[in-house]
Amino acid sequence: MYNSVKNQGINLKVLVALSGGVDSSMSAKYLVEAGYEVVGCYMKLHAKPGYHEENIRKVKKVGEFLGIQTHVLDLEKEFKSSVYDLFIDAYKKGLTPNPCAVCNKNIKFGALWEFAKSLKCDKMATGHYAMIEDGLIKSAFDKSKDQSYFLANVSPEILPFVIFPLGDKLKVDIKADAAKIPQISELASQKESSEICFVETTYIDELKKHFDTNKPGVVRLKDGKIVGKHDGYMHYTIGKRKGFTVYGAHDPHYVLAIDPAKNEIVVGLKDELESYSFETTNFNNFTQKNEFECFVKIRYRSPKIRCSVVKFQSGSKVSLKQNAGGVASGQLAVFYDELDRVLASGFIK
């Protein structure tokens, strides 16, 4: 059974994460209308110049309209150590990180929940597009906005305390509702925020603040033969097919592996990207099972693939029923059942 806003009950105090956007603002509105005692909180996660002032103005405006108290929580230090630094270090190691999944676990459903408890809140809510059904995270009704993938790394223990007010709604309807309210109509037409909040342009521009990313190196085939050159290993992720040179190539070549120590990349033809198995670390299990059949997504936009999962120690072994091209170390693998509910997740080794 899906726990919606309407059947959660009343007389409960809920902290809503407010970003200054339409989704979180409408989430707070729906909760107020459902009878909850609502407080809002804006999180300062980074020091990007000029980023927070306008958002905080919008959050305070929404709070005044709804008649709720709003807080500003400075989590820059926690965000830097548990999200940003890991993001930078991952690219240094030749991995493809997923900072939003890490942030959801450590910050939005970690540090923010601790703050909520300090305010004697019974629950917390966010504007994520997802549902909770029978104690499991489930894909949102609006499949085009579904964020269950990014939520699959949160601690299972927190799910009983979480509400996703938008899970059973369509984004187009939410924006239409907001547009009818003069006090918050400006939010309905503003540009959607980037998934990675601290990246202003591209991830390479962010890495340039810490490294010389433009260090030319050689391109090899799997047998070790040098066949070309590249602009610096941090420019590439597994499966990328552009931005490097392969001398005399007639067919497209794809990045198969990255060697950060040597500043080299290994490339090959598309069929060499084929993968029918991989392992994960940091296995986050929402079930009591150590072995199960399910579907897996190896990237946010990738299709679900049938697989079998065997848990071992803190990781898992995954056997795929069909080819998954471009399995990238560092990305999150999310395991779903046939009802689109999240069973587990783990970072690809």
C-alpha cells in the first residue's frame, strides 16, 4: 500500500526541505492542507557566490504564505567532507561518481533528519518524485521525473519517517497548481535546477579548480597497443566515444577503461563494452534477502535489465541476463522488483 499525504494522518510535526523551487514549495503546501504541523528548512550546502540569497528569499516568501516557520541550516562543512571531496577524489581515481546519491544519504536524509529530530519533528518530507510503498522506495507516478534511483542509497532505517508528497502526482499538474497561486506563481515558470547543485557549467570546470585536467596522454587498445592520444584522463568516462583520437579508425571507438596512474585510456569497438556481470561495494539492502532475482539500472537513464544478485560481506555480485554496455566504476547500481520498488543498491566496483 502506498502511503500518500492524505492517509498519513494529522497531528504530526513534519520538517520539509525547502529549496526555493516549485516542487518543495508545493510539497509544503500539500502537507499544510493535509493537517500537518509543518516547518521548513533551507540547506546551505556550498558557497557558490550569489546562489543562496535568492533561494532563501523564495523560501521565506513561501513560509509567510503558508504560515509556517522556516529555518536556514548551514551544512557546508558536512557537505564538503561527505559529498564534494568524495566527488573530486573519485575523478582523481578514474571513477564516475554519483554525488546526488551520496548527498541524499549523508545530508538530505542524514544531517537534515538529525536537525528535524532536534525540532521534535515526527517526520520529514522532500520534493523528490518517488513513493514509499510497503516500506520500500517506489518509482514515482510521473516516470519522466522519477528520482527513486537517486534515493536508493539512503539508510533503510529512515524510510518510516519520510514522506514524498509528490510521488503520486504529475509535474505538469503541480506547476499548473502553483501558477494559480499569486504568492508562489513565480516558482512555476523558473528554470529547473541542475541535478549536481555545485556544478555551474560542466564537471570538468569544477575539477579544474583542483587539478590540471588537460594533460595529454596515450590511447591504447586492450592488447596494449598505442593507437592514439587524449586530452587528459579526467575528461572521460566508461562508454564515451568522443574527445580522443584513434589513428586511422574507420569505426567508432569507446572508452573501456581508465588508468589514472599512467594518464591513459583503453578503447575498443562497441561490442567490447559488453558486460554480463559486475560487483558492487557499500551494498544497501532494503530487504532481508541475501540472494534475489530482480531488475537493475546501472545509470539513471539506463533501462532496467534482469539480473540475479548475491550479497557477500558489504558488497554484492550481479549476474546480468542480457548485455549492459558501459558499466562504469563508481556509478550506483539500483535493484528493483517487478513493481518498480527499490530492493537494494550498491556502487559499482
